[in-house]
Amino acid sequence: MSDYLLTVRNLSVTYPGDDGDVRAVRNVSFTLGRERLGIVGESGSGKSTTGRAIMGLVGSAASPNAAFASCAGSASPWCCRTRNIRSIQ
């Protein structure tokens, strides 16, 4: 079993717009163990959308996509549900 609590590879989130799709997050990748991760960026750069996508909270209009995502050993695109988060706290 991996020592990593969270692994995300090539996460992208797309929302439908009036003039076509808007990519709010583009190809974000990181691996997280027991350390803390801070996501820093300008307003509107996708920080909150990244966190919401990992937890499966982006809403029905969004289209999240990732090459790979794993949370607490559960390999699933949107795997950080409440039950998994409790197990790693």
C-alpha cells in the first residue's frame, strides 16, 4: 500500500459557457502524504474548483476529468468522499 493519502494526475474541470466550454482547471497534478498542501494563485485561477473536484462537489454543470486520482487507497476519479476523509484524519 502506498504512503500517499492523495494522488491526482492531470485533473481538468470544464464548465459549459455561452461561447463554448470553459476550462477552469487544466492538467493539475500532485501527490500528498501526511504533509500539508497549500494551493496559491490569483483570483479565478481554479484553486477552489480543484478542491471541489477532488471531493466530488463541483456540481452537475461541471465536467471534471483526471487521468488518475486516489484518496486513502481508493482509486476513483472523485474518491474523497466523507467516508474516505474520515479514515485519513
